[in-house]
Amino acid sequence: MKSGEEITVEIEAGKTLIIKFMTASAPHPDGTRTLFFDLNGQPREVNVRDKALRVVERAHPKADPAEPGQVGATTAGGVITGIAVQLNQSIERGAKLMTLEAMKMQSNIYAPVSGRVTKLLVAPGQNVEAKDLLVTIIP
């Protein structure tokens, strides 16, 4: 449908939907767009995958439990602003590295070993999955 175009859809005898397409959003990073339309005069929106877009999935490395210096996400969630460590910083075992938030619950991530931070793979506001590698510490 084109912007402003209106159609009617009969769903059963005597019941008709009037659908007017308003506009589509710019593409989202995940390959979807938000479509805006009126349904019987009420504004509605829906996210749909745009098959015309080519989306490259980013694979985030997972923490290896056999490596004590690899710190993984305990749960899926978002990295809250204010990562407590920096690249090449020396830290002690038990030092706070960052805070994750999932469903309004916050959990702190602590250093499992003393050493130097050699990799910092996340940024504030980034979403992570469980066991995603967050930080690498060399003892």
C-alpha cells in the first residue's frame, strides 16, 4: 500500500475493517521497520521484518568457563551506564566490573581473579545474552 491509501476488509457478514496505511519508519538495526496505520480510525503500529534489507547478524563471543579470566554475563540484559573498569587497568579479585539490568533487576558483575583488563567487549547501553563475554582479565 502507498502512504494515505485506504482499504476495507470484510472479516464476516456485516463486519468490515477500514485500514489506512500512514507510513513506515526507517529501517531498524535488526532489519525490521515500524508500520503506522489507522484501523477503524484508531492509530496502530506494528514491527515487521523487511525482507528487502540485508541484515548481518553480529555474533558476540561467549565466555569460556575453563578460562578463569573470562567474565561472562550471568543473565541476558543491558549494560548500565558506568562500567567500573577500563582497558589495561589493574584490578583485584572481587572488584566491581559493571552492572547488568534485566527486567528492572540489577546485578553487579565482579572480577573472578586479580590481574589486568585486556579486553572490554561491551559498552554502556548495550544488550547482551547470557554467557556473552564481557571482560577478559589476564592474571
